[in-house]
Amino acid sequence: MSNKSFRPWAMWRRIQYGTGFFSVCGMIGVLIYFVNFYEPANCFDELLNGDETGIDCGGSCVRICSADVLPPRVMWAKSFEITEGQYNAVAYVENPNQTAGAPVLKFTFELLNEGVVVVEHSGTTVLPPNSAYPVFEGKIAVDKNIKITETRLVLEPVDLWLPASVGRDQFRSTDINLTGVDARPRLDVKIENTELRDAEDVEVVATVYNEDGAPATASQTFIERIEARSTKDIVFTWPNSIAKTVKSCEVPTDVAVAIDLSGSMNNDGGNPPQPITDALEAAGQFVGSLQDKDQVAVVTFATKASVVNELTTGHRAVAGSISSLTIDPREESGYTNTVEALLTAKSELNSERHNPNARRVLVLLTDGLPTVAGKEDIVSVAEATALEMSKGSIEIYAIGLGHNVDQEFIQKIASDAGNAYFAPSVADLEKIYAEITSSLCEVGPTKIEVFAKTKTNFEPLR
């Protein structure tokens, strides 16, 4: 039997010492782990942790989860040939999200011919929130022998959605002024930054619409900085005429009226002779219906062509001179020199009298095919001449008079199918001239949209 008695307090002290020892060791271990191995949850670790609702997005992260936003939608896309073999492409993309935007939107324009993609052009842009914004890509090279019939915009899925406090309302465009639409098209615009902070690297796109509300052309420019609550003057330009696509009545028209005075225009007989008498009356009414700032010239042709009236705004005097025109008796056995009529009208429309801010239009009336002594290929020459004029920004309206007129020829010399008219009798001429008058200009101002956007409104990642 041992003489030593059991001492509980000694055992309790050993337990305390042991517990303290292991606690210190545990704390040292935890400290070593935190110092050397622990990484706190963050928005860049490619893990779903912390209060994130998705991997590195949602919760306290600046990045917005893709599941929480609506995808952008392409509203329309179109391309415009600005010079031969070179196109500008523009599309409108809608972002329906109220505050979520994309600082980088990757896209590809596909330019097609009859359903076949002939060229692709990729790029990036910024997509602010809560509106539709233009996407622009300029100077896209296309084979000169290929005509672009369709344009598509393909969007890549957005990798990064961020909050954006300011959208479309940040920029306001005023004093929009389109000039020189035929010679040197220029659009002057004032862009105002309405916010209390500067905007940097601002992309601005201007889109001009035709009378049907369809986009007719577009241009792009960049501004390095627009200071807070300030305005910048910016300029858009085009290398070639846009007069044929901008048909607002605000844009004047220089019109050459070409009238066939060959002997066949007397074939219906009568006193006064027909169909020439009624044809001249209809042409005079057409001249009288032009806008005050439109200019008009008159070209007559038979064996030869001549300018009866040079370009002028004196419409009443020109209409009077048309009513006094007669067919020279010698032309009863003459020719119909349509080629010379085309070239004479072209020369007058390109003369120093041409208004550089006006579109150029030729309205040609004839009752037969071109004929010139000794030239059997004169029809193809006339068609080639008309095609060259149309490419050179002179829009041609062709009117074929009579039941026996060659419709294929009239269609080929007109700038497009909608510009070819057929008048079986002179009674149809008044209606045709009225339709041409309506097509020259639309009622109301030219519709021009100017959009600006910048990356500086997005919250930085943190």
C-alpha cells in the first residue's frame, strides 16, 4: 500500500499546462498557415466564394454576372460603298440593361453577295447601358467586281459586364448642319458633355437616313477629350457625293430636262402637232413644280443636242421657253442623238453654275432608240454613257413615250429600275412628271442621328 495520497489539484494543473501548450502550438500553426498559405476570398481568384453569386461576379464584386443581364440585340446592319471597292459598315445594337454595360464588345461584320460572305471585318467597341448604340467599321476593302447585297453583324458573348452610371444622356448633339452634299459632303455638329466629369476617347457616329427611314450613309470620328459641361465642334466628311441618298427637300436639286425634238415626235399629226405639244406642256408644268432653290436647265436633242436654258432658278422663264420649242422641219429625216443629249446634260450639270450643295438629276424624255449616221453601236454607247453618269452621281430618270418605245433601253439608261417610266400616251406624262417631282425630295428635314460613347463611365474593377 502506497503512502502517497491522490492529489487532484496536481492532475488538474497538468491538464491546464497541456491544454495551454497545445493551444499555443495550434495558434502558431494557424499563424504560419495564414502568413504563408491563406488567400482571402476576392473577385479575381476564379472561385465561387465570399458573397459572390457567380464566379468572381455579383455580391461585393464590381463585375456583374452574365446571368443577371440581358444579352445585347442587333437591330439592323448595313454597309455603304463610299468609294469604288471600299465600304463603311454600321449597325445598331440595343443594350436593354438599365445600368449594366460592356467596356469591350467584340464583333464581326459580314458583307455578303447574294447570300455568300465575301469579306469579314472584326473589331471592338464599347456598349453603354439602356439604349441602342451604333457599331461602326470603316474602309472595308471589297473586290471592285463584287456588289454587296447584305450585311450582318455577329456579336461575341460579352466577357465583362460592369456598372455604368451614365448612358445615352451624357452627350447631346446640337446645330447639326449638312452641306456640300454633292461636291464635298460635310456634316458639322456640336457635341455637349452634360456630365460633371471629363469624357475621354469619345467615339462619335453619324447616320443619315433616306426618305423611307432607312439608313443611307454613315461616318465616324473620334474626340480625345470633352471637358465636363463643355461643347466640342466636330466634323464628319465623305469622299464622294451623298446627294442621291439624301432626298430631303432641304437639299436643293439641279435638274437638266432633256427633251427629244426628233421628227418622230410629230408623228401623231394635228395642229398643233402631237405628241410634242402635250409633251412640252407636261415638261413645263414639271419645271414649275420645282422648289424655289432648285435650278433647272433645258437640253433638246435630235440630230444634234444643245442647251436651250442654262441652270437657273428662274423656273417661270424656263417653262415659258419650253412651251415655245418646235421641231425643226429638217429633223423629219434626221436622227435621235441620245448620246450627245446625255453628254450635253452632263456638261451643264458639271458646269460652274452647278450648286455644290445640290444633287444632280437628269430627266430625259424620248420616243425611240438612239440613231446616228454611220454608228450602228450607238445604243450600247448611250447605255454606257448613262451608266458612267449614274456612277458619277448624276441620277437619271428616263421616260419612254409611245406604245412602241424600246422598254429595255429606257430601263438601261435610268439609274435604277424605279427611275424608268413608260408613257403609252401623252396623257400619262403629267402623272409621271409629278411622281418624279415627289421622288426628288421628301417632306420634312433630313433625319440625322449622332451618337457618342466613351469607356470612362464604367466603374473600375477592384
